[in-house]
Amino acid sequence: MNAQVETVVDLDAIAHNVRILRRHAGDAAVMAVVKADGYNHGAVEVGRAALAAGAAELGVATVGEALALRTAGITAPVLCWLNNSDADFAAAIDAGIELGVSSLQHLRAVEQAARALGRQAIVTLKVDTGLHRNGIAPVEYPQVLTALRTLVADRTVRLRAIFSHLAHADEPGHPFIDVQRDRFLEAIAAAKSHGLEPELVHLANSAATLTRPDLAFDLVRPGIAVYGLSPFSHDFGLRPAMTLQARVALVKPVAAGEGVSYGHAWTAPRDTTVALIPAGYADGVFRPLSGRFEVVLGGARHRSVGRVCMDQFVVDLGDNPSGVAEGDTAVLFGPDGPHPQEWADLLDTIHYEIVCAPRARVRRRHVGGRSIGL
């Protein structure tokens, strides 16, 4: 682990964001999505903070992610929805994990595990309403409902919910949002016509939670907004929870005309001072950002110069009026520095990818949480 580089995650910001999402959800409950280790913020810590702030349950992608929450002592409802048919469904059933089912084959695998274990499985149907990724295909849906009706009748399975996922929710007013809503309602009606009554239905992600109250149904499933990043240019009062920062490893003079870093992609136009930041593309600082991004150091913004390397990059301090020295902290992005969206714009990507990038040897530290009893 590179102790000179760390992400700092503010659990008070997580709680603040969950409270905002609860207000937007109206009467619907909130499921905080903590897949991918809480979008790289720490699934267990974020999950606890979200639940303490009023979220009712948690969502993850895989059985493994769900079991990690249980191992950490989290007892709230947990849904996982992206598994192969050979996933450890028995362990999930034993731990009371709610299993998202996306095909008849998935349902049969859950049935087999439940019968072998002698314990009822909790199942949620994920229906494909037009995103065409995970979810039961319309052509297979009647077969799933027929099979599920038998499994519910003999108490092998408990049907908890039906849900789907939106393709265009971050484009308010896109007509396909309403197409998916209508298809979702048809899928619910079809289940009821088979004698199946879900305990709840849910459709809204972060974007829909913030902009489409009519899609809240019984529960909303915000992901990125929990972490303080908005799907839109408007921030809705959300607070980014992650800071990526690193301690300066070296400050040194560079004479005019001297090149810096591999290939001398940048040459000092004047006598200057540079700071070496011990973070590189192995730490989530993308190489294509070379010479294009800024950090906050010594109370001011300073641009990177030269190429980002595996372990380090360089920033130009000029005549260093702030007196930056070895050991000072450079904020690469976060509430007190550039917004992750700045990196996303430079890289033609989304801020989700930016906050998920620092990993492997980057230390993670959580702060805050006392106000919610953590």
C-alpha cells in the first residue's frame, strides 16, 4: 500500500446525501446501492452510514458482495442482482440475501439451492424493459412466472419484489423513460395475472429519484447520488464524499529549457519550481490526464506538467509563493479541490469511473459519522 496516497471518505457527507434522497423519494423507501465496494468508498462503512441516515436496505451486484455485508454484521435487507447460475445461492439463502433473478435458468438454480438447504429463498424478479442488459427477456417472462407460481405455492420461494432499470433517466424528458415505465407496469400486471403479488416494486435510480417522483413506486435505488455526485449538472445539494490526496514527495528547482518526466513532453519556459506527487496511473491518476489537470496545493491550483507515470506526476509551482514543501498535501479531487467531473470531462467519461479508479495500493480512510452514531 502506498501510504503517501489516500482516499478520504466523509461519512457525514454520505448521511447528508441519503437524507436528501429520502426527501426526494417521498413515501417510497430508499435502497442505497453499495456495489463495487460502495463505488470504491467502502461498502460496509457506507452501508452503515446510509442505514443510520434512514436508508431501508442495501443493494449490491453479486452474492459475494452481499455476503461481505452480512459478515460485517449488517442485518438490513440486501438485494444482489448480477450472478451466474453457478453462484453460491445456498450461502446467500442461508444469510437471508434477496436474490435478483434474470432468467428461468437463474430461477431453477435458486430453486435447487433452496431445496437442498431446506430453506425458503427470497427472490426478486428483474425484468428487462428496454435496457437489454441484465433482466428477464420478455419472451421468457411468461415461463418464469409459471415456474415461480409453483415455487411460491409450495413455499420454496418468497417473491419479494419486481424491479427494472432505466436506460435514459439521466436525460430528463427522454421519451423512452415513459416507454420503460409502461413496460414495467405491464410486467407487474402480468405477474398479478399469474397469481403473484410482489411485496414491492421499484424502478428509480439516482437520476429518476431526483427528477421523476412519479417513478418512485415503493422504493428507489440511488447509487452515485449517495456518494454526492449528481447525474446532472445541477448538484441538488449533494456533497461529494471522496477526496483523493497525496503528500508531496519532493520539491525542486528546474531551470528554463529543461524537460520534465518521460519524453520531455513539457519543457520549463522559465526557471521554476516543481513538486513531485507520488501518485500515478497505478493509483487512479489516468495517464491521458498528463499536463491537463490541476491539483490544489498550498491553497492554490497548480497544473500538472509532463507525463503522468505509474507512480508519480509533477506539478509546476512557479516561484512557489505558497512555500510548498515536502510532506504538504495535494488534493487531486474532492470537496476542497477539483471536482471529479473535471477529470471526467477531460477523459470523455463519467465521474463514476473517476471515483472508482483509486484502488489497489491507495489507502482508504473514513472520517465523520459521529452524528449518526458510527
